[in-house]
Amino acid sequence: MTINETTLKGKWLEIKGEIQRTWGKLTADELEQTKGDVKSISGLIMQKYGEQSEKFQTQLSAIVEKYSDKKENFDHQFRQTWFDREKQLQIFRRNE
């Protein structure tokens, strides 16, 4: 699974907090120095924990995707709400 770089950059503060909760040895300063760069974050995790790339890459991807889904769900709900309101307005205009 590939990490969505756009999501990582856009939701950096939230994702950074989640990464810190998952890998507690990583400091806020260290993560901030990575500037959200996936390769830098991966290198930092490997350095601090000695974990294999495949093992933490899955966890890191899951964290990023969790925040990606929030935006996609919001966009979907927004579009659905707009569509429902537009439909109600059309019905209201017909009944006038």
C-alpha cells in the first residue's frame, strides 16, 4: 500500500500525533524535522526501533489512510447533503 503524500502533508499535525502515540520514542522535534516526508519518517522509525520496513510501513499507511478517509467521508457527506437540499428545493418549487 502506498502512502498518500497529499494526505500526509495536509493533515500533518493530526498524523504526527498519531505517529507519536504509536511510536512513543519519536519526539515531536524529530518528527517535525521530517516535514512529513515518508522516507524520513520511515528512516526515523527504523533508527529508533530497528523494525523492518514492511512491518511499520503497514502501520504508517493505516494511520495516514485513517485521516484520508475523514476527508473523503466529509466530501461525500457534503455532496449528498447538497444534493438532498437541491432535490427538496425542486419539490418545494413544484408544490408552490
